[in-house]
Amino acid sequence: MMNITAKQETFRMIVDILSTLVEEARFNFEDDKLVIRVVDPSHVAMIQMEVDSAAFESWEVGETVLGLELAKISKLVQLAGAGDLIIMNYNDAVGKVEFQVGEIERTIRPLDRQNMQEPKVPELKAEISVSLSGAKFARALKAADQVGDLVTFSIDQKRFSVNVTGESDSVNVSYESGELQELVCGDPVKSQYSLQYLLPLAKRIESTVDTVTAIFGENYPLRLEFSFADGGADVIYFLAPRVEGDA
């Protein structure tokens, strides 16, 4: 059994963030939180999301696992206005998920979760990090997208830079340490990543996330950390680097 209520903004953020990588996801409703882990089909990027029960308006949950199509939930969420409440119910005996948005009632049959394997969370150890607003992070990546598909993150003790160099054009966005919320760096490092994965995420969090922390090393996987729902939801986004010789 499961009966939860959340604001439209909370459901929208959950679906929007996951949709940057996948079309369906396995929702693990635990006693005190919702846990979701997804990996893109190419196994280049991964998301781990944990939403505390306190982020919901109501939470009555016996441990439940549901496979859901994100597009169906997204279309329903779009019918709700900002501040509206969305009610979600599931009864094992019925085997269907019921949503209610005002006078709208929507029934969705869950996917077969047996074929929805969850990825393992990688253990990444990097001591270099930078924290900045979602707006600044998105602005830098939007500028980078004007020139190329691969973006280079560079960091030293004084600044964090985002750079793309194309055949004829280039763009560089630099933030001095005083413009950042935090900068932790010893020796200078840089690493290259695909904008195909980063830009959709950046667009979804630019106006809703106060702080994005990027953790990376020299030609090392990127780990992005941020929260939403007033700190009740934590997201970790992993992205493999692009190194010389990659196809």
C-alpha cells in the first residue's frame, strides 16, 4: 500500500531530472524516503536521487517498488498548476497506480520492474570541487554549446573555467574564487565532458537550484551534487569523461 501527496513542483523536478537520461525508472518507496537510480542506455551517465518523506505533503508508505514511464507522469504534472497538490496511490491488490490532480483522475499500469536493473553507485574519490549557483552553471554551459559538443572544465586555486574550442571559434567562461560559493583545489586539473548530457540537466536546474557542486579530477568522472524541494531531495549525477582517443 502507498498513499502520498506532493506539490506539483516536487513531482515536476523528480520527473524532469530523471528524463534527462531515461524514459522509465524504478521508484523505490521506502519507509522514510523515495530512492531512484538510473543509468542512460550508453552507460555514460547516472543519477542517484533520494527524496526524504518530509519533502512530501503526506507520506503513508509500506515498502513498494514501481516501474513507471516518465512521459506519462510528466504529461499529468503539466496539467497541474504551481502549488497544486498531486495525490499518488498504489494498492497491491489492484496493481495500478492512481493519480489525482484536482478533478482529474489518472490510472497508470506499472511496468514490469524485473527487467529494470538498478546501477551500482560508483565510488569516486576526488578532492577537487567547486560550488556555484545553478544559474551560473547553466549560463556557462549554454555559452559552451554555441561552439561545440565537448566542454572542458578547468580549475586551479583562483578560478573555475568552462571552455570549448572549435575549428574556428572558441568560448571561455571563468569564475574567480570570489564569485563562487566554494572552491577547493590543490594542483590545477582539467577534464572534458559531453554537453549532450550536461546541457539538458543544466537547463532543468538553472532557476530552481541554489547550489551545484562539481567534483572532478584530471580526466576523471564528474560528480555533480545538488538539492531541491527545500533540501528534502538530494541528487548525485555522474558523468564519464571524454579523453583523447574516445570515439
